Amino acid sequence: MTSSPLLSLRPRRDRGEKYGITSVCSAHPDVIRSALLLGRSLGQPVLIEATCNQVNQYGGYTGMTPADFRGFVEQIAGSAGFDVGSLIFGGDHLGPNPWKHLPAVDAMAKAQEMVAAYAKAGFSKLHLDCSMGCAGEQEVLADEVVAERAAALAAVSESKSANLPVYIIGTEVPVPGGASHAVDHLDVTDPAAARRTLDVHSKSFAKRGLEAAFERVIGLVVQPGVEFGNANVIAYDQDRAKSLSHALSDMPSIVFEAHSTDYQTKAALSALVDDGFAILKVGPGLTFALREALYGLDLVAAELDGGSPGLKNKLEAIMMTDRAHWEKYYPGNLTVQHVQRHYSYSDRIRYYWNQPASRAAVEGLKQRLRNVRIPETLVSQYLAPAASHVRSGEIEPEFEAIKTAYVHAILRDYASACGHHLS
């Protein structure tokens, strides 16, 4: 039986504790390092997740298999002084999505290979998501079909994993990474639909003799009414989600997992945890903050050395050469698209930071500010969120510290919402 700290989420809620966990869904090394540094200071485990498109048996868009990704994160943990024993690795939206253009039998075969790779690599939290129709199927599948396919993936995981994982089921979520259009309203999941999801999965697991595995289903993905588009955010409304939250009383071993919580206020995140959304996923919001820091530091460098700010223009050239990750997601005229490429909440620029040319551009900026103590007045002008922390002495006015602080500011809101003590 797994000893995952995630198994304590529901018991702690039942004891009246305010407790949750942040799911950091990012492959950016600076984001991961920031999360691990904060986790070390808090003495808390850190949950790092990879998605099916990001990391799979063929490498995904990061070029990493699950084993590669685990090694990548563990290497960062070593450099950050974080105990790898306190790392929780998760796989998100594991299912046929990367291959849904194929017939279902072929797409599911590849999904099973992927889940096996995640299980063998020791990922201990697996979100099984078979909600999407494959070639020749309807876009929305019947609950029974979704559950049967999820159970088939669980069977593979159970046979390949040395330390049996916990599972997340349910798929009523926003588009991964945020919507590609303006959103002004979302329907909160109907409590009856949440109960039905749990029931049909229970039956499908039982048909395969996976009752023990179903006991490790600890989370249900539902829509609490939060989302972000390219330029707007829908805030959490406790009143609208009240009946969904109350439905947890009928699901004694389950907590809710909330996706696309990026850009929610600290108060909204806290309310989500209060209402049973004990797993809060965040991804684009962290690289959005990192990009803000880097662009501000670039302007500072230009002020100090008399040169020109170059980072944004270099990223623009990279994205215009390779349009695959943004073009179909950013509608509008050329001006609108330009703004979205750099400043969209969906932050599709995050797909480009790992490219060699992008890494070289960031390294060039780092060298421009090497051994430089940035004047407080320039921090105030170009890096305003860090200004008060620099003046107080909490943050050193230099490249690495400010870059980390921007990401920490987001993660600290999540940590506070999850009930973790912050000094």
C-alpha cells in the first residue's frame, strides 16, 4: 500500500483541519526550483506534475519520458537541497489525448504504454482521463465508456508500479492551459454528475477486480467555476459551488481537484480549500510570473549598461519562426496576436523557454546583470512587485533572487491557502 501524503487529504478535512496541496504543473527548471526551495523552507512535500502531452513514452513536447522527467526534477532537488523523499510525482490527463486522431483501439494501446512508463518511473499520483473521443467517435463519450477505459489504464498501472499509486478520476475540467477565447461564465459541476462519475468508475474497476485500486482513488476532478482565457479570469464564487462542496459528504474518501486555478486571488484559493478542493493545480500562472520578472530585469539591464532591452525581441523572433504553439490559440489582428504572444494569461510563451535560442537569451541577460546589485529605484520602476521586499531586506536586489521571488509570490499564496505556516 502506498504511503503517499495525499492519502491524508480527506482524513485531515474530516478532522476539521484546513489542509491542501499545490500541484505544480510545469517543466520549467526555474519554476520547479522555486517550488522546491519554498517546500524546503516550509518543511512540506512538493507535488510536481507532468501532462500527457508534455511528457510521455515518446518524449512529448519537452523531449522527456517519465523516467527522464523524474531524473530532471530530482537533479534540481539536489541542487536546491530538497529531500527527494518528499517529492511527489504526478501524471496529469493520462489517457489517449495525444493520439485521439487514431482509432480508439490504437490510441488506447499507446495510452497504456504511457501509463506503464509513468508507473515504472515511480509516479505516485495518476490522473486517468479517457474523456475524449478518438477517430470516428463522438467528441463527448458516455460515462461508462470513459470509466471502462480509465479502469483499463489502472490495470496497467497496478501491474507495472512498484509502489502502488493513488488515482484521480473525473474529467470535467477547463481546456488544459486555459481557454483560447474570452470566457465570462462556467457551469459548476452538478453534484449528481460528480456522484455518478464516482459510481461508474467504481463499477468499472470492480469488473476488472481492481477494488483495492479503487480504494486509492483519492480525488475527483470537477469544475468549481474557475477558468482563465487569454485576457480574463473567472473568479471562484463560493455560493455557486456550495451544493457541489456539500456533495463531498456523500463521498467519504474523496477530495476535489481543481484545475486552472491560476490567477485566482489568495482569498479565492483559500475558499477553494475550505470547500473541499484540496488539490489546487497551477502551471501557466507560474511561468507568467517568471516572464514578468525576466522582462523587467531586461529593462533594468538596459538602464544600467546603456544597451537595449533584447530579451522580448529575441523571444518574438523565436515564436515567429516556430508558430506551432501559439498561432491557432491566439485569434485577432497582428497587434492583438503580438500582445497575446507575450502577455496572455494562457502563457503559451512557456513552450519556448526551453529552446536553445531562448536559453541562450536568458543566459545573456543573466550575464549582463552578473554581480550587479540593482538600485532600489530601478526595482521600483521595473520590478514593482519586488520593491517593498528589497527595501525591507527580504530579497537581495540581484538577478536570481528577484526571479525566484516572483514565482515564490504566487506559490506562497497557494501555500497559505493550503494551510501551511508561512514565516
